[in-house]
Amino acid sequence: MRCPIYEKCKLFLRYNYQMTDIKYQYLVKRYCDGDLHSECKRIQWQNEKTGSASNQLLPNGILIHSGIKVI
């Protein structure tokens, strides 16, 4: 099942065709196209905080290139 915000997701729109890293592709497959979209930290951020999630925030709550878990 595809994530309900897939077409509007800033992370996907910015990085999907640029990131070839196997870990990133795994996250997209599991969260964006798979069964974990209900656990997506980007969606959780948007529901709990004001404003949209950073373009750097991965679905598992870790920031790209830093390895820091923010949510």
C-alpha cells in the first residue's frame, strides 16, 4: 500500500531519483511503498509539530547524512 502523502512528500520529491544508497532504497520500499507508512516519522512530525518535516528527515526519524535520530 502506498503512503497517503507520497506525491507531496518533500523528501521523496527531492531525493528519490538522486539517492541510490541501498539503505535509502530500503526505507522507501518499506515506508513509502510498503506496510510501514503508518509508522513514518515524517507523517508523525507533521501531525504533532507546526510546519512540515525537514527535507532531511528520513521516514525512520533519522536525518540524512548525520545519523542523528530526531523523532
